[in-house]
Amino acid sequence: MAEAMLAVEGVHAGYGPRLALKGVDLHIDRGEIVALIGSNGAGKSTLLMTLCGHPRAKQGRIWFEGRDITRVPTHDLVRCGLVQVPEGRRIFSRMTVLENLQMGALTSDSRHFRPDLDRVFALFPVLAERRAQRGGVLSGGEQQMLAIGRALMSRPRLLLLDEPSLGLAPLVVRKIFATLEEINAGEGVTILLVEQNAYHALKLAFRGYVMVNGVITLTGTGSGLLANPEIRAAYLEGGG
Amino acid sequence: MSARLLKHGAPSPVLVTAIREAALTGLLVVVLAVPFLGLKIENAGNGLLLETRWPAAFIAVGLAMGGRVLLVLGREWWHRPAVFDRFPGTVFLSERPLWGLGMAGILLALFLPLLLPNRYAIDTATTLLIYVMLGWGLNIVVGLAGLLDLGYVAFYAVGAYSYALLSLYFDYSFWLCLPLAGLLAALFGILLGFPVLRLRGDYLAIVTLGFGEIIRVVLTNWNTLTHGSQGISGIPRPSFFGLPFGVAVEGGPVTFSAFFGIAHDPLHRVIFLYYLILVLALGTNAFTLRIRRLPIGRAWEALREDETACRALGLDPTTIKLSAFAIGAMFAGLAGSFFAARQGFVSPESFAFLESAIILAIVVLGGMGSQTGVVVAAFVLVVLPEWFRDFVEYRMFLFGAAMVAVMLWRPQGLLSHRAPTLRLSPGPAPPH
């Protein structure tokens, strides 16, 4: 466990008195892509939010790069290298693409700005074309790319993505997942992916966790889980 | 080059420039001041007598040199690259399309007392400028940070009563109370900010509305301190940097008109107050234009759009909100102490909810976040009703109709265009 980049130990959390997470354990090693799948309301998003301290874990510990971050304020985590792409993209719709990307760079040294910007534009050439347009006029896929690009501008070592495929056409999802692979392999960014789209997520991931009712019920390699008949029945057949 | 200079402990280039320019200015003023101020020819009956007035010349030279240093430093502050300008390979854009309009407006404002030298016009313009300043202050809270504040007039009241009470009980002068009033109002801004940190939208609006009423009710009922609804009268008027306005009295202090050797005219004070609020308002505007280029200003805008995204990007919503409340309140406090000084009288009646509503209407009508829009809207809401005094019975009706028309055709406000602030510099990216 000491080797893990992120370690979650027995975390209980939730909004209000009802707990959405009832003792979650998982770990992510440096350089991995890990997928967390599960049905609606299983607690996937809550876990991702709890990693960022919002809501706080009621029990258990969260370790990031050997440091206990269970009580670290949400906004400080970005400086630690733990960056989240929130569910629903949440780009700044009145700001231009360039300004959105700049917002991501507020916490890092401004000297990195232009090189980082060029990297993001290389990953998502469409953002370079649309850099002067307002975020609100972009298509859903482009907004998702902008949200990922904005997160990359704060130089994450661990990138948390909440449902990046939400509401996007299959072709666009494939493109974004291919870019995630590139970000992982090319830039060395570790990725935790929370997805309902289990097929794409598990194909991409080194390892996967399955969450049911606030606990991890199953874990294995991405391809192993894909081949698992239980998973196929619950998350893939018909849902794919 | 400059970096190397700095490394060797040489004084910073700005200071060098400031000292050089101040020396040059000083030399020029010496040349001018020695004959014009330093020497005076007196008619001594049987011939002319040359009298010297070295202290006056000395003061003139000192003032000019000090002014030059301030000018250079101010210029440097204004042009110093903001944090965003330092992002290599990008160019910061200012609101160019409106730049000319703004300059024309400022020039017009500067020469207004010459163009319309009557008391009514200047008084109306002063009132307009108070509302412009309040609009600009509230624009920070509502327009930039997106925090709907229905009790903004409370900070205006805090500023006004700060000056009224400090002068009443401690005899503090206006020039001392002005910054104190701003500071106190900012403190009240933080005081309001803390309990409402977690509230948004409608809920925030209701709590701020309540806060505004609390301040007014306290001012009305705390008879021993504030004289209740009778208000505080006889608030000393601001002096011209120590020179009071008014008719010179034998044995009294040197008045403005006596010092400058001109005839007393009650219009002097009115014009002085006009320029004072002009400077205060323009200062508010310059501050806002500047801070929008700094990370905190950009964070306000981001907070208005999406608080969750802000947090995910490592911005602390607490700091962002409190700073918006504090800074917005500070400007209301400054405007409030000006208001008290101008009226010479404050009472809780001046700080009713209607005032908050008007200021908010100015911001919303102008187009949230637009500095020029605030001026246009303040003009529409403050000066037009003055012009249409003949239709006084229909005023509220016209006002309502205008509001409905704006909601129908310009729901974003009169000037709601938000110009992009940044573009990539032309040419290839710098080597990294």
C-alpha cells in the first residue's frame, strides 16, 4: 500500500445522515488508468467528490503520494497534483476557450503557461481553432475536451474524471478516450475514471473496480472484468 | 538588462525614472517659481521694494516634485504587467471599442462645471456620480462575482454614519474619516460575508435584504448613539485640503477664497464636491478595471459562472466571496462618507430599501459587469427623472414601463457584451 499513489482505506461518506459510501477501499498506482464502474446511485461520484474533500469522509483515510489528504481543503488539492474534471463539464460559458484554459493555469507557475497551452492544443486541436470563442457555444464534446484541457493546465499528476462520456455521441466518446490514453502514456498522468459506460472504460483501463451500494464488490484487470460474465450481464449487455 | 541591474543591488528602474523626472520638474519649477512666487515687488511709496517670499517658492517646488514622483509611480502601477500579462505568448486585451466613449465621458465630466456653471446642474451631476460610484461598487459584487446583494445600501449607510459619528464624537476631519469609513464598511462587508458564504441566488438575496434592514433599524432605534430617526445634523463639510469654504471672518481660519485671493462664491464648494466625487468614482472604476486583470478579479468572474468548477481548479470560494463583499462594501462606504459630508445631515431615511433597489437596477440595467453600462444606466435612472419633473405623476409609471421594455428587448442589460480579455500573441510560440 505504501507504493500506491492514491490509497483509500475504509472510507465512509455521504450527503446528510445517509451514507453513500460504506467502507470503500481502493488504490491507484503511479502511471495507471483505473476505471470505477457501477450503476446509477452506487456512490461512484460521491467517492470522487470525497477524494476532493467535498463531502468529507466521516470515517477512514485517504492517502495521496504518502500524504494524508483526508482533511486537506478542496482547493489545496490542486496544488498537490490531484485535479478533478467535474461531472457535467462545468466550463465557464461566458469566458472564451483561451480564458477557460487560463483559469486552469492560475495555480501553476505562469512560465509553464504557453508550453502547457501548446500541449493541450496538440491533444485537442479543435480547442486551438476555437480558442477565441465563448465556452458556451461549443458542442458537448468540445466542452468536455475543454474541461479536460483546463484540468491539464493545472499540471495534475492524478486526474480524476467524472463521467466524461455523459451525453456524448459514441464517436466523440471514442475520440476522448483515445486522448485520455495519450495523456496517460505520453504525459505520464495517472487517471481515475468514473464511468457508466463500462465497456469503453474497462477497455481503456489497466484495472477496474465495481461499486454496488457504496462498497467495492469486485476488482480486477480491465480485460478480466470485461470478460467476467457477471459484469457482462449487469453492465454491458444492452447498456454497451 | 533590468534584471541584471537588479541583481547587483542597483535601485529599481522606476525609482531612477521617478527621481530623474522629479529633478527635471523641480528645476523647471525653480525657474518659474523664483521670479513668480519668490520675488515680489512692493510699491513702497517713494519707489519699488523687492520683497522675497522664499517659503512659497520652496513649497511650490516641493509640491511639483512630489506630484511628479506620484505621477511616475502611478503610471508605473497602471502599466505594470498584471499577472496575466506575464503569461508568455499572450496579449491582454482591454475593452477597446468602449475606450473612446469612456475618454469622451471623462473629458465631459472634467469640463462640466465650466460648461454648465449653475448650481442645479452641478448638484444633479454630483448625485449622478454618487450613483455611478455605488453602481461600480455593487458591480463588483453582483456583476463580477455574481453574488446577488439586495442590502448594498447598508454599507453606504455604514460609511455615512462613520463620518457623521466620528466627526460628532471625536471631531475627526473628513479626510481622516474617508479612509476610515471605507475600512469600516469593508469590515461590515466581511461581517455579512461570513454567514452567507454557503448561500446562493435567492437565499443570498433574502439574507442580504435582511442585513440591509437590520442596519437601518439599528440606526433608527439606537437613539443614544445615532439620534434615531432625527438623524445627525451639522456634519462638518470637507475642507479644501485644510482650507474651509465659506465667508472669511476676521480672526477665523484662512478660507479657500481668501487663500486664492478670489471673491467668495458658494458655488466653489459645490464644484469642489463635484470634483471630489468624480475622483472617488474614477478611482473606483480604475480599481475595478485593474483588478479584473488580476487573478482575484478573474476568480470573481469564474465564481459567478460556476462555484464547483472554481473549487475543482484550486480556487478557494471563501476568499473569493469575502474579498468581493469587502471591496464592494468599501466603495459604498467611501461614497457614504462623501454623501454625509455633502448633505451635512444623515438620517436612516436615506438608506431605505429603495436605494438598494435603485443601485441594483443600475447594475442590472447597465448589463451585469459592464462599467460603461453602469454610467449609462445611472444616467437613465437618475438624470432622466430630473428632466421629466413635469411628468412627475407619471414618473413611476414610465419607470416601470422602461424596466419592462428592457426586460423584453435587452434582458442582458443595455451593455452586456463581455469582451474577451486575452488572445495569443501573433507569430510562433516562444521557445520553451
